[in-house]
Amino acid sequence: MGHINNTPEPVVAIVVAAGSGSRLGAEVPKALVPVAGVPLLARAVTQLAAGGVTEVVVVAPAEGRQAFMDALADAPIPVLWADGGAERQHSVAHGLAMLPDLPEADAEHQVVLVHDAARAFLPADMVARVVEAVRGGADAVVPVIPVTDSVRELVDDGSTVVDRARLRAVQTPQGFRRGVIEEAHRILAETETIVTDDAAAAEYIGCTVTLVDGSRDAFKVTEPLDLVLAEALVASGGTA
Ligand code: CTP
Ligand code: MG
């Protein structure tokens, strides 16, 4: 698979893979579940590399690390490791702490992506779009897709229709300048604030969030039905 983004500046991705996968209910950790024989984590790292990522920090459970290392034995880019935290946000923070030191001026501008291992089928061009938007000066970049279901919001005395055309579903990888995402997580930790994703973390410190096109292929493997879709996607010669 060709690399879409061949620029020399490093692009680091933090890949969070330390969740329990309770909704999937598999016998192995979700990130290690194979699709057509290849674990989700390995697929995610391969796609990130194809989109221009040059190094990953994989955040995995502290116990059972060897199986995660085995899954990435043939990774196309260098892999660093961090221990998972209680919440996804803590796992991201642990990953940020493992980023290699750089001279301050370089670190401030380094492109850092944060990605869910469970979104294993992300297209390379989507990764490249996120990287390019950060390089273009955006503080925080989020890939989004339209919402296809009609949506209702629960209110005190029933429910009310929501204008679907104005809604977007949020995916990963989300992209940041390193200075932004490090500062955001530092302030969240200091104020003991929990947010739902990293874009919300950046917003919390006053950054503007830039949207780029995501992809249906970057769906998050969450429930057993998602594995049926995943196998079919690979069999049809889709993204992966
Ligand atoms: N994640 C993590 N650390 C946590 C929780 C989640 O690294 N404490 C990661 C998961 O491994 C996953 C991503 O965050 O790649 C998105 O989370 P989700 O899809 O909810 O995965 P799980 O939390 O593992 O699944 P579930 O909520 O069904 O238990
Ligand atoms: Mg979860």
C-alpha cells in the first residue's frame, strides 16, 4: 500500500487500545480480535502508517502486554508502549506522556493524532486529511460523517425531533498540534474534568475545532454485529 503523505516531519499517533471491550464480549481484548486473521490493532496501525503516520504510541493494558506486542510484530512503523488508564481520557494522557522529547519549538508544532484501535478500517486518505488540516494551522481536527438515522431527543415530558441535517457523528483519528493536546490534557487532569473525546479536551482550553470528512469505513467495532460488517468489508476488498 503506498504512502499518501511522504513529507519528512514526523507524525505520531497515540492509539488507545486499553478498553475492556465489554459490549463486544469477545474472549480476547477487543484490539486483538482478528478480522480475516489480522487483529484490529494491527489493521489500525497499518492504515495510520499508510496515511502518513511515522510512529505510534500504543496504549494497552499493563497485563498481557506480550500478546499486544505479538500483534504488532510486523508493524510498518516504530511502536512505543504505554499503560492503559481507568477512562479513555486517562489512556490518552498516558500515551502523551510517552511521546519522545523534542526541542520545545519542534514539540509545540509536532502533529499528534489520537486514534481508537477499534476503528481498524480507517482509509489512508482520511488520515492524510487530518494531518494536512493540522499542518495547515488548525489547533484541533475532527473527522465527521453525516448522521443517517432520524434522531429524537428525550425531554422531560416525552421526546422532540432533532434536525439531522445539522448533526455530525465524530470519528478518530483526531489531530492536534502537540502543544495543544498536551496543554489540554494537563488542564483536564489539574481540574479533574472528564470529557468525551480529545476535540472536546482542546475545546475546553478554548481551541476551535476544525471538521474534515471522515468515512463510514472508520466505524468503531463496538458490538458483535460490527464484526460481521468488518469481515464483509475485508472480503469485499474495501479499505483493508
Ligand atoms: N480505551 C482505552 N482505555 C480505556 C477505555 C477505552 O484505551 N480506559 C480505548 C478502547 O480500547 C478503544 C477506544 O478507547 O480502542 C474506544 O473505546 P470503546 O470503543 O468504548 O472500547 P472499550 O471501552 O474497550 O469497549 P466497551 O465500552 O464496550 O467496554
Ligand atoms: Mg468504552
